[in-house]
Amino acid sequence: MGLGVLVLLALFYVRLLFGPISLNFLSERAQAAVAGIVEDSYDIAWTDFGLSLTGPVSLGFHLSDVTLTDRAANAAITMEALEIGVSPFSALVGRPDARVVLIRPEIRMLQDLLGPRLARFQFIEAEGTGETVVHIFEGETAAHNVRIGDDGLSLGSEAGGTAIGLRSDNDWMVLNIEALDQALAQLADQAIRGQVRRLEIRDGTVDVLDTVYGLYKSFDSVDLEVRSGRLNGRVAADFSATIAGETMTGSIVRQIEDDAARIEADIDNIDFSTIVPFLDDATGIAALRGRGALKLAVTLDSATGRVESGAFSVDLAGTYLRLNEDRFAIAAEPIIVDWIPSQSRFSIANAEVTIGQSRGALSGDIVMGFDEQFGPTLGLSIRAEEVWLHPDDLDAPTEPFDFSFDGWSAPLYGAVGIDRLVGGRDGVSVLMRGRLDMVREGIGLDMHVSGRGASADDIKRLWPYLFAPEGRDWFTHYVNDGSVSTAEMHLAFPVGSIDMAGAPGPVPEGALTIDLVGDSVEMLAFDGLPEFQVEGQTRLTMRDNQLTVAAERAHLPEFGEIAIENAAYINQDTSAEAQIFEISGDVTGSADALLRLADSEALNLLEDVDFGIDLDEIVTAIDGRVETTVIATIATDEAGDLARTDYVLNGSIGDLATKKPIAGLNLAGGTVSFTASQEGFRVLGSGAVEDIDVNVQAIQARGRDPEILVGATLGVADAARFGIDLSEFVEGTVRVAARPGTDGTFAINTDLTDAALTIRDIGITKAQGAPGLLTANVAMGEEGVAVSDIQLAFGTVQLAGAMSLAPGGEVRSADFSTFRISNGDDARVSMTPIEGGYAFAVTGRQLDIKPVLKRFFNLEGDSSSGASEDLQNQLFAVSVNLDRAMGYYGEAILNLDLDLAVRGDQLQTVDLSAQFAGNRSASATTNALPSGRVITYATNDLGAMLRFIGIYPRLLGGTGSMVMRYDEGSGSDTGVFEVRNFAVADEQNLEAIVGEHEQSRRLVGSASTLEFDYGRAEFIRYPDRVEVVEAAVYGDTVGGTIRGNVLTEGGRYDLAGTYVPLFGLNNFFQQIPLLGPIFGGREGEGLIGVTFAVRGPLDKPDLLINPVSILAPGVFRTLFEYKAQNQAN
């Protein structure tokens, strides 16, 4: 029988190896037994009940699909199976040493202000929005009512009406640890009594929903093994769980030492927010994330179970600090925290911590309290020494700070209070106080900051980059160095006004006030401006979005001697994507430095300015002092590129001069005053160019081309300095004004009042002091100069037309549509180049040609007459077609048709057809000879021709001709002139000669006219004179001869002659053969004659008479004759 029992037991054991054996027939009895064990508020149920092996030789009860339900909370713990194993041998002696195993349990817990508890909830995706909604199911007992509002916590009551209480985080920690100690102590007691020795959870799931901080954490693959010993109440537990793909492991040991209970825990890869939820508040600006390690040692009174003390070792390696969306890795040796539960105090010893690139040593106290209105609180008193602040956008610091922080936190409301935060080092102090609110609606900030002695680098490091980031970015980018004398900041951002997404936006009204006063500030270049350094104090003021920077004095070292006093920078809205800012200041500096600045890449103001000279050459040559006030508004686009500039400049330039010639010219003593804006500019300046006073005026209105006017008073010597020789044409000074045009031309306006003008080639002159004006448009080109719209006016002279000049200044062509020398003139004159000279064409209704006649005949003795020096060797082909030509003494030629060629003073060809009033006419023609040419003149009114030409006005009538032969070999002209039937009227000189012979005087009587039958003259024309070889006139009453020279070069007469009274009788003796020359003298003379001489200027000669000569007959008169120069005896 014993063998059969053994076989039966063996078969039973083998069966158990294949799985549990169902004992459902005992299920109801087992349920009744278990229900008697659990609390009345819990229900338990399973689907199958049987036996199984829980160990190699251990039997156990196996319950499948177990559900434990808390009716009060409507929460349930479900598990795949529950096994309770016992040792058969121990059970025989009444000590089963049970082993309880929960297989794949699912536990859901709710965490709120009332602590953790079992719960039932599910997640539902809302239709339309896609948001996840948590549905929490309540049980028989309604959940406690705790409302979190603007006025604090509103506490309800339990279902039975009993008031509920809330705890601080310290009290919850005490409560939980004491509960843990109690549970472990019970397990130890059961182990000692042999009831339960081990508790296990295999592959469990724990879901925790924190409704206060909005956290949901799911622990998967939860394994727990709790072992209880029989000595010193020792209980040990090992556990592991997976959360978000990371596995947390740890161990907990409880034992009794020295009449005190001690719990030690060692947890690796822990998410600290699982035990301190507010460390990872999703709505907060800051959070501690990642995983670290935690060691805990807590001592409890073994009699009362009260927590007495504790110590933590917190290893933050593997965690990071989240600030908004930025992450900063944390590195530190394990931080030792001493816990004094009775004081709710956690004390941190000196701990070296590195966050991101910053590091320091932390110490201080944290007190966890509870406020009846605002719930759990933290009191903070933290010291940070040797803090090396190193934001990611800055280089490593050179000196550390020490900080002292006293404040508080109400995590439930996301509020952090700063009662006093002091940072400093030698000579530097920063004081901060205020409050920070971090709630679901957003971030709020009310902070006061003051300081002194901080450097610009300190401000960048101390400025929290999350608050007023645009202001910090501006300060960090532009302020390079300097120290802060005083700093006052007030940040008052209402909740929700800080965009933590980092999108730029305006600062709310009244939210930001910053006042900084700095010394020796160095600032980098603003957008669109060059870099500058600041002397003296700099004031930075920020009011919400408006930033103002003012400096006493600034320098631009890159460009040399440039200083800006009273400099100011105003940015009306630092948050705008497209920036608009204003700069102003009083700028002084050298002219060359400011030119380099204006041409710099930062400003590029001279890009479209064409100086006609290389700008570098100007910069190296120019000198002067500039003083100006600048106010500019600069706009940039979203990309930061310059979009628009509005500016106002008012200033002056003094002592403007050249250190070396520019384009061959020197400038000295220049002064310039100017105003400019985007609407235009106005510049007034003066200076001496090559010792010539020059004035400049430039005006430009928006939308119009600039109007530039350059004026100078020039003399002949001044023009010569510019390579222009006007000595032949001008005496005195002229006032010249030049106005450049946009098309490259220059409008010239010249005041000729103070100048004497002589243009011999067209025979016009202007006296000094007489008003005169010359205007023209000049276009300079590589191939020459085009002068258009010429207007020359003075007295009766008016010329209008255009000219073309060669690059060297030589005239190429001219066309004067208006050519008026005297009143009534209406003519056109044009000039075109021909081989060796120019061709002139004169056409029109009327033209006064007296100036031209003077230029050729020069009988007034004007030394300035004749061809100009520049034109003497040039050929001029002249064609004249005039309805009326006005000459001297009121004479006019009608239907003048003239073609002539002249080189210098040499008339080469002439073809003349002219008419006088009364059917009188004149003509001329040219015939070629082998050695020269012959020009023949003929007229039937010699007197009119002489009056027209201006040679002699008192000759009346006369029909004659002149034949002039030019001999190229001798370079002289010889001519013979004959005239008949003419008279001389009102000639005082002739009357004086006649008056020496009494009988002639009685014969002439009171008549004013002397008539002649015939006259003849032979002459030779030399370059400097006209030699009268022999000239004689014949008449019934008077006659005479004359010889000598008309000195054309000197403008003088040198003539000598003989007057023959009663010419018909007297000349009879000269006609006697053989004796004629003795008694009658030379041909044309007679027995009796009076010698005379005409000497002196052509326009006013002197008449010399020898009365004694009348007593010497015939040839003997030569003893009393006057002799002309070069005259043969």
C-alpha cells in the first residue's frame, strides 16, 4: 500500500509538471474563504481554481484571470494568474511559508493632491479635434472635491461630510515611507510566524495618471521580488520596470538596527518625476528630464514607526535640464541631500554641478511646506559658488560669479518667487527680486533687477535668454565690451504673454523696462553701419519693444579720424521681423576719412556717384574738417538686408584743401555748408582753385535731377592756369557759372560786365563796364566738345548758335542762326572746316559789317585790328549774301553778293557785286597770273564806297577803278588807282592848304567843295605799310601831289605833298618841254605851290604847312618840302 501511495504521488507530481490541476468543484468554497480574508470594500473573482507547482517540491494554489475590485473607487487590479505556493513539509508543522506570485497584473493608479490610489480610467480620442480625453470612472464613494482656482485651493468634503486634509510633499513622503515600513514590517512578522515568506510580481503593468501636473506614465515589464528573513526583521526587495523604453532597476532593504528601523533603497535609471511629479511639469518653462540614480537611507523609530531622518544620494548623470524647448545636459558627482522630516528640510552639501557648458558648486536648503490656500510649497535657500556661466552663444567666461538665492515655489500654481537673488564678485553686484508664473495659459514674469560694475560680457551671461530674447540678442550681437555703472531692469510680463515657442512678437505694454549706464562701451557695427567704439558713458534704455542707446562720444577706428558725439540709436520695435531704427549724432572728422566711410561696403552711399576721377585718388589728396549732425531712419527687410534709409544731414566742411593736385588742380581755403535728406540736398561751398575763388551750389529735390552750379570770377591770367589763353580776346574779369546736366552737359552762364571783349575775326568789341552776357551748353566727349545754345549779348550785339570744338580747343564748325552786331541786323553766319581753314557763309536781311571792314582796312589806326594770332595762317573762304549791308557814315550796300578768300591779312580772291542807292554800283573780280594775281575794282560812286568802307567820308562822286597786283615772290601788292569827276567837301585840312595862297582863297571863296577832274595814285602794299609812290589830283581850281606812307602796323600817317593853286594856269609851266620840270616841278605840280605834310594817328592826324615854299618856283620848292619816311628825293 505504501508503494501504491508513492506511485500515486509520483503520477500526481508528473501531472503538475504539465500545468495546474483544476479544482473548480472547490471554487465556491475557496472564494468564500478568500472573501473572508480581503477587506469588505473589495470583491475578488477568478475563472479557474486549481493546484500547481510553485517550486521544485512546492505546491500552490493557482487562480486564473483574477480580478480584485475596489467597490468604493470602482478600481480593479486584474492579473493573468495568482499563485499561492506552500512547502508541504513546512505546512505539516503549521508553518506554510507561503509564496505569493502575481502573474502579469495590471494596476492603474491616480495621483493627485490626495495622494496615490487605485483607479479606473480610459483614454478616448475626441472626434474632430484628435485630442486625447481621459475618462475616470468613479465608484460608490465620490471623489474628493479639490478645486484649483485663481484664489487658491477650494476644499470640498468626503461623501459622509467629513472634512478632508491636504499634505505637503514632505508629509506625503513621510506617509508613504511609513506605510512602506509598515507593510514590510508586517511581511517580516508573517515570515517570522511562518505565514508568508515571499511576494512576487511577474511582468506586471502599472499605469499612473497625475491629474495635477498632467503626467501619464506607464510602467511595463514590472518585476518585483520581496523576500523576508527571520533575523532583525530584514526584508529585501528587488524590482525592475520599463518606462518609455528605459528599464529602471533597484533594490529596497528594511532591517532593524539599534532599536531603529532602517530602510535603504538603491535605484538605477530612474525618472525622478515618478517620485517628484512637478520636476517634469509639461506646462512649465523648466523641467528635469532623463534618468539618473537614487540612493535612499531612512531611519524610523521602531516603536512608533515615525520617520526620524533620511539621506539621499542623487546622481544626475544621464539627465538634462529642459528650458522651454532647449536641452542642457547635466553632469555632476552624486549629490548628497540630508533630510530632516520634522523640519521638512532637505539640505544639500557642496555639490559640483555642470549644466550645459556652465558649472558651479551648489549648497543650501529646501523646505517642503503646505499653504492652505496654494497647496504644496517649497522654500528655497540656495548658494552657488564659483559659477562659470557659459551660454551656448558666448565664449567661455574668464571669471566666475557667486550667487545667493532665497525664494519659494508653489508647484501647483507654477509659481516661483525670488525674494532675493544676489550675484556678484569683486566690484560687481546684481540684485534680483520678483516672481515667475508657469501655468497652462503660459508664462508670466514680474522681476526687478539692479546692478553695478558688471561688464557687457556679464550682462550677456546674466540675462535669461528666455525673457526679452530680442533685447538680449541685440545686446549680445552689438555690445562688444564695456562696463555697467548702474543697471535697473523691470520685467512685468502678464501670464501668457511670453511666447515660449520662440516666435518673435511684440512685448506687452509696460512689460519691459531696462535702464543701463555703461562706460568704455565698444559696439559692433549696426546693420547698415560700420563698427564704432564709444568713449564716456553709454545709456541703454528699453521700454517694451523700443530700444534706445545713447553715447557721449563714439569713434569709427576703421576709417580714421571720425568721431560721433551725442550718438543715439533708437529701435522702435525690436520684435518686428522687418526692423526700423533711427540713429543720430554730431559727426566730426577729416574729409578723407568721411569719404572712405561713405564709400564703405556698410554704407555704399557713393555707388552711383561719378566723380570723373578715381575716388582713391581724391581720398589720398583731400584734406579738411567736417562737422555735421545726422538723423537717419533705417529699415531692413525680414532677411536683415537694408531696405530703405531716411535721413537728415546738416553740417559744414572747413579748411577744405588738397594735399596734392587732383586732375592737375589744387584747392585751398574751401568751406562747404550742406543739408541733405532723402527728399534731396542743398550744398553751398567756396574755395580757391589754383588761387581762383570758386563758389559751388548744389540742390536736389526728391524725384528730380540735381541742380549743380559752379561759379568763379576769372581773369585772363586765371584762365591761363587752366590752359586757356584768352589774352587776345579779353581784358578784365568775367563771372562764370557752370551748371552740369544729367546728360553730361554743362550749362555755362558768363557775366561779361567787368570784361573788355575783342573778337577781331568778326570785328566786334565790348568796353569794360558795359553789361554783357554769354550763355551756352557744353557737352564734353572723347572726340571733341559740342557747344550749343550759345547766346552772346552786349550792347547791340547778339549772337545765338552752336559750335563744335576739337579736343584741343580748335574750332571745327559754327552756326549762328542769330548774328546781330547793330540794331536792325538780321543775319545768319555759319562756319565749316575746309582744307587749310574755314568757310564762312553770311546770309540774311541786314547786317552791319563796319566791324568787319575795320578788321580789313584798319584806317582808324586801331592796333587791335587785324586777324587774330590764332587765325593768321588760316584760309578763310567767305560767302556773303545780304539784302542790305550797313557800312560807315550811314552808307548801305544793297543786294551784296561777295565771295572772297583771305589768309591772314592777304586777300587772295574776291568776287563782288554790290549796289548803292540811286543805281550806283561796285564790283570786284580776281584774275590769276603766273606769279600772282590781279584784283580789279570798279565803281561809279567812289565816294559812297569810301564812306561805306570808312576810309574817307568827304569824297563825293567819282567814277574809277583800281587794279592791284600781288606778287608772290616779293610778298607785296602793287596797285594803280584812277578816278574821274569827283569832289571833296568840307575838308578843313584842304582849306588850310588853300588858304596859304591868297588868290586861291578868293577864288574858292565861301564854297565848301573842291572839284577835281581826275586823280591817280600808285601804291605798294607791304605787310606793315602802304607806300604811296605818287598820287596826284587835277582840277581847274586846285591840284596837287602827295607821296609817303600809311603805316598800317603803327596806325599812323607819314605823307608829304604839294598843293598847286590855280592848277590850270600853274600846271601849264610844268607842261613846257625841257623847262617844265624846272619851272613846274614834278608831274602834277606847277610854277607856284605850297608844301605840306600829314603825320600822326590815322584817326586824328596833324597837318603841317610850309608857307615859305610858295616863294620857291618849280624845282626849287624841293628845298622846302617835307620828307616822308623811306621817301626818295
